[in-house]
Amino acid sequence: MTGTGTALGAPAVRREGRRKVTGGARYAAEHPLADRVHARPVPATVARGRVTAVDTAAALALPGVLAVLTHENAPRLAEPDDPTLAVLQDPGVPHRGWYVALAVARTPEEARAAAAAVRVEYAVEEHDVTLTADHPEAYEPETANAGYPARREYGDPDGAFASAPVRVDVTYRVPPLHNHPMEPHASTARWEGDRLLVHTSSQGGTAVRATLAALFGLPEDRITVDTAHVGGGFGSKGTPRPDVVLAVMAARETGRPVTVALPRRHLPAVVGHRAPTLHRLRLAAGADGRLTGLTHEIVTHSSRVKEFVEQAAVPARVMYAAPSSRTLHRVVRLDVPTPSWMRAPGECPGMYALESAVDELATALGTDPVELRVLNEPEREPDSGKPFSSRHLTECLREGARRFGWDRRDPRPRSRAEGPLLVGTGVAAATYPVLVRPSTAEARALPDGTFVVRVNATDIGTGARTVLAQVAADTLGVPLERVRTEIGDSDLPPASLAGGSSGTASWGWAVHDACTRLTGRLGGLTGRLPDEGIAARADTAGRADADSPYARHAFGAHFAEVTVDSVTGEVRVRRMLGVFAAGRILNARTARSQFIGGMTMGLGMALTEGSTMDPAFGDFTESDLASYHVPAHADVPAVEAHWIDEDDTRLNPMGSKGIGEIGNVGSAAAIGNAVHHATGVRFRELPLTPDKVL
Ligand code: MOS
């Protein structure tokens, strides 16, 4: 059903869906501009060192080749805020896969051949890419990502642990993970005089424009960044990547429009990855099951290029009441590619470990894991002492248990078998913070009775065009089909990125306010509107970013049923069920798709996804989809997502929380806990591949 009526919450279909499936929607590499050429980057083949010579003669002699850029001849950039963008500026090689040259040619095939013909010599230095919990260079940073303090401590966590009658002291390991969106990173750039036009695959075009302006010394109003269609990002497109910088450089150098479409095998080294995390958890409880101490300490890696600290101990500051707690992050800077954002950074690996350890505590206590969680629900946010704006974790657990049939479960491990298959079920909780950022939107009423909403939002596959039209139609009190949305263009009013599950809340708030103002203006008018219509604009700066006296988070509960083949060690998921409390759900269809997408990503994390750092080469071994296994359709069973309606007035005018990431939080733990229930064995290192399980 396409929208009839306003119905915020209605399952309106994606407005660009037809264009996407028929090929009409153009992605960043698909703009067939006259004279367009293609560029292919050359990755470093050593893990640490410097370039001593680049011989481009053979490459330049190949057919169709226009140029080869290196650190010696590439345009100079202003120093970027993000040092991963300082490409071809100096001879240093901070990790394997770092770009050392760029070949530009008429066709993608000619560019690839030219890139392969570039000869690079290096002075090689010793490298270290191996993360260990006791690495001598591990240190405690000031902050983990997103500005969270690296360490929080209250009460006497060590004393509480020493004196507790029931204890769990365990280590968990999450390997490096890769984002691998369907559309690899790509950009097309062209200069028209002193104007720069860029099509790029990014989660936020406003930020790309600002970054390019700073790097190339241009005023922002001479740059247009088009992000009309983006084939996923999962965080890896949350910041500009080398492809866009290289495309702009090559376009300036050759005077032609240039496309840089990164081959998938380059992605792990240059677009970020989820850093591996080594977890140590100590849970102390009384015989009644109440936590007396909770300690979550993590060690992770970053690159020599910049400090990036996966904030994996942060969710332990939100989840459970414990009078004593320590949560801390340590990091080691290694000669590895720079990690970055990947769906639910921090919460996803952190909750995998925490929710697995809570399951271990339930086993140690002989308590039902649903009841143990309910018992340890905090009155206020443990870390800040703030009241929650709303928290319905207990309701999610209860509703999930009811729908899943949890009461039919025999709690004894290894109690259920079907021939060679061991069958088990597991549960885990989910949490994700409510984030919102300032944005600007314009709403216009046209004389034909239709409305246009303009905001530089980005649709990374989520359905942003559709849900923003719903917000506008609801605010204006008009049918959905009378509202058109314009997004994905930096000439539109500036907006925040599609990240941190904050897009809809941030853009929707601005859209809501612009529409409210417009309604006010229209109220005083009589007669026909002028041809250009009547417009109103709203900017949420100072409000969307204001501190809240409330702790604001979404919560959820995951349930999973697995079979473990006792002959092959193969784990299959039979069914997954999630129940979420994420404020008001604005579009039932696209929300469900976000939830089950996140849950599917958790399934991959639990069973198949994992990357290995090769100590000899200093690079990820699994760099394409043939070796890095994401779930295929046959791996994904019945996945159900449900939600509990929350009426939370302390969020934004729509009352929504973010939904893009929470499905990915805790789902791997529910599967791991089900594997323990099936087998009676705890596996504390992901993924649960047959070689580990057998
Ligand atoms: Mo998401 S990792 O915040 O794009």
C-alpha cells in the first residue's frame, strides 16, 4: 500500500524502490559523463616503511593511460582532520594497502592494467600487527570513541568480586569485521571552471563538501556533492574516504571527469573495519542473583595513522544495576589499517561479550537468563545516575519470551537432540543510545496543493525519502502523496549524516519544524499562492544537540534457536526473534527491514564473519566476499522483528528513537548462548565456525 492518508507509522513503500530495481537510480560510479575517465589506486605491498622510488614509465606506455599520480606529482592537499585522507602526500607507508599511486585511463580495464604496471620500491621496516591483551604498547587513552571517557569506576569492583558468592570471570574475543556494503565506495568528480561537482557514495554529503572544501582550499558554495543513491555503508561511508579525494585530484590533474570505484578487495585496508576487541568480564553476584560488581575491560587496536578506540565497554555503563563497577578501554597502535565505524560501533561487540557473560552468570546461579536480566534492571542509568526517558527492556524480554515460546524450554544444556543435531535456544538484550544532531530543512507549499520538503539527508537504503515525507505529511495534515522530498544533494539545506541511528530523528525534527512554520504562514493567507509557492525553513541547532536531563536509549531482546551438528560442527540458526522498544516507529515496513537487517548482520558475526590479520604480510586475509562470509539467503531462517510502542516525549517531536543499529546489538550473543544451551560448551571466540565447534 502506497500512502493513503498521513499515518506516521504506516508501512509506506520506498519511493525510489522501483527506480532501484529497474536500474533507473544512478549510483556514484554510474554517471556517463562525456569524456569521463577512470582511475585505479595502487595499494602498498609492504606493512611498514616508505616508498623510495616509483617507476611509472611502463604504465604510462599502456593504451589509454592519461596519468599516474604519486606522492611526487599529486596535487598538494591542506592537512586533513582525518589523516587517512592525506593520500599521495608523502612517501610513508603506515600499513599494507595504503595507496601509493593512482593510474588514470580511458576505461576501467585500462586503468586496472596501468595500476598493475606501476613499479614501486620500498624501504621496508619491521612491522607488528598482532593484538594481544598484554601487549607492551597497550595504553589507556583519554577517551574512547564518541567522546566517552575511557575509564569509569565507582564503588569497589575488585573487593566486590573477591567477596562475592557467585562469580564469572571470562574473556571473549571478537575478531576484526568488515562492513562490505553491496556498493563498494565510489566517486565521480568533475571540475567546471572553478566549480567542483562530485557524485559520491557517502552517508553524509554535507560533511563530504566541508572536507573537500578544506582539503582543496575552496569555498563550500563552489562544491556540489550528490549522494542521491547509496548502496549501503554500515558506517564505512560515515566519513569521506580516499576514493573521493583521489577522484577530485585526478579530475583536476587531467581536466576530465574521473570515476574512482574501489575494488572490493581494497576495502578492508582503506575504508575502516570493526577493530578486534579482547574482553575481560568479571561479574559478581549474591546468591539471590543481584549483581554486586560488574567489570568490563577491553583491549583493542588502532593504526599508526590515528587513534580510534572501539567503545565496547560503554554499554556496560547502561545495562545493569551494580553498586561497584569498572569499565575501561585500552588500545594498542599497530601497523594495521585504520579501524573505523561499523554498525553499532562499541555496542555491538561490547554487548556480545557482556550478554554472553550474563548468560554464564545465569548458568552459574541456576537462574533463568530472562529473569536474571529483569532482576538486575536499574532504576536509573547506572553510570550517570540520570533517569531514563523511557526504558522497556523488561517488556521486550517478556514479550519476546511469550512470542518465542521460552516457557517450553528445558534449561538444562544439551537436553535436546534430533538425531545428530543438538538443539538449543538463547536470549540476549540489546541497547543503543538515542543520538540526534542539528539539521536544517525547508518546506514549501505550491499553488497546486502539493508540498516539497528539502533537506540534505542521505538514503543509504533505509527509505529516508519515504519516512521524511511521512513526517511532513503528518505535520502538515495532508495526504502522503501530496508531499515530495528532495534529499541527497549538498545544495539542499545542510543536514547531519546517516549514522549513529540518528538520521530520521535529526532530519525529521527539522522537517517537522519547517512544516509547522509553513502551516503557520499558510494559516494567515487567502487566495492562490504565488507561482513559486510559500516556503519556511527550520534549523534545529541548539535544540537537537542540547544536553538532556534524561538518559535516552533504545532497548531490545533477542531470542534464537540453533542446531549444532555433532558430526560436522556446523551451527545453523533455525529462527530469530527480536522485540524492540525504540520510541515511536515511523514506518512499519522500513523499520522492520532495519531490524531484521541488523539481526542478520548479527547472525553473520556469530557464525561466519571474521577477518584474520596475517602476521607476515600485515594485512587482512579475508578481503573479498569469497573468503569473508556474510550470510546468504539459505543461512537466514525465519527472522521476526516486533516492537513495543513507546510514548516518549523527551526525544524529538516525532517521539522516535534510532532503529538502524540496535538489531545488530546482542543478536550474536543470543546465538552464542543458544549454542551453549545446545552443546553445554562455551565458545568465547567468534565466529562459531565448524573448526572451533567440533
Ligand atoms: Mo553507523 S556505524 O553509525 O553508520
